[in-house]
Amino acid sequence: MASYLEQRFPHVVSRLTSLWSDPPQAAGYLDGLLFKERERVERRGFDLDAWRELVFLDRLLSIEKPADEWQDA
């Protein structure tokens, strides 16, 4: 069963999947999606279901590979 993000935003999932093994890059991408992209007026932003999945993935990444361990990656 595909997640909401996979169904609605496959390009986001594809990019995140390719970055996941590089935690600083993945975290930067998530940060851009969750926070910095709001500054771009032409974007509508994500709906609540997508936002929740992105926040979950951001938290999962921080648990799986905390920022203080990035230099060891």
C-alpha cells in the first residue's frame, strides 16, 4: 500500500529516497520542503496529510542518524 506522499507527490518521495543515505542532504531537503518553501509565493504548500508524513520522516531521520553523528557518516 502506497503512502499518501507516494500517491500525491512521487517526485518528493523519489528525491528523498535518493538522499536518505546522506543525512545532511536529506535533512536539508526536508527542511526546504517543510519550512523554506513557504517563502515562495507561487507554491500552495502541502496539505495536512502530506505535512504529517514529511514531519514523521524528518523525525525518523533525526532518530536514525542524529545531527551530531553526521560527521561520522
